[in-house]
Amino acid sequence: MESNRAVRPPAVPIVYETMGITRSVFLLSPASTSGQRARLLRSPRASFELARRVHTAAGAPIGEVFAFLSGLYFRGKLAYARRFAQDPGAIRIITSDRGLVPPELSITLDDLAAMAASAIDAGNPTYRSPFAADTGHLAASLGPGDRVILLGSVATGKYADVLREGLADRLAFPAEFIGRGDMSRGGLLLRAADAGTELDYMPFAGERRRGKRPPRLEPRK
């Protein structure tokens, strides 16, 4: 579980200026491919529609699969990115073994098994090498006013350390993520997508990314 709790955040967070921003690229952290839902999806007895597709050679879109595996959190990330990305190519999912991929990429049972076998650890070359390479390609493709928004854990370095090497001050995250756990962040993103109101973003460079737990979200209408 990803959590961002500890040090109190600045009273007034520094957010990205919107002037001059031409495009935001959203990077979504992955869902667990080794948990209970993953075992359910991989079961040969599974008869629900998504499982049937994953069990075929054609597979199913990784965005749809991860939304099932993670539930509210990944569903919120994907809904938010689709709501505010200026084009479909501005959404990428971080994976444990194949770098950054689009949510439409089809994956199969074999792909899920390979992902589950690769730890999300900066010391694991199966994870880090394609991730770092794709981050470099992404950085080279950015225009002068483009930025990259990480929708994932911001209190640890498992994603940010690799991303900051390639993106430097282009990398940002939602300021409202500070202090929230997975479920709260998922709910926050779904509410923002519903309302059509984009969150404020903070740059990674020089900013605190841990903080006190904020009040509970109001029930979603």
C-alpha cells in the first residue's frame, strides 16, 4: 500500500504556474499483479468477462486489467488522466518489467506472471532499465511548455527517483496527495474527474512530499 504520512507539509504549497504549460503527460503507478484479485483473474475457473479475455492470446487492455486489480485507486488515476489529458498519447502506465506503456496495451496471463515476478525496486534491472529508457524517450519528446504528472506514490523513491533522473524539474504531482493513502487518493481523483476540476500540482524539486493526514473526503455524489 502506498502512503504519504509523516512530516507536516508547507502551510502554502508551491504549485506549478499554469501560464506557459502546453501539455501535461500523466504517469500512472501500477496495480499489484500478485494480490488476491490477481489470483482471481488468473484462476482457470474464473468465468467473468475480463478473465475470459485475459486467458486468450488477444488479452485485455492493461488499463482495464489494472483497474480491476487495484479497484478504486487505479480507477481514479485512469479516470482523472483520461479527463484531463489533452490527447490519448499523454497517458502512460508504469510497469514492473516493460517501462512505460499506454493503457490500451493488451496483456495476457503470461504478461501478468512476468510482471508479478519483477519487483518494483530501483536495484532490479528488469524494472529499472526499461523504465529509465522510456523516461529518457519521454523527456526527449517534451515540448518547451510540457510537464509530467506522477499519479502514484510521491513519498517514496520507487518511481520518483528514476523519473527525476530523466525529467528533472518537468516532474510534478498533485499537491492534494500529501498525507493521503491509496483509497483517499483514488476518491479524490474520481471527484476531480467528475467535477471537471483539475488539481493543483507541485514540482518534486525541493518540495516536501509527506504530511499530516487531511480530513476525510465528503461522500461522492
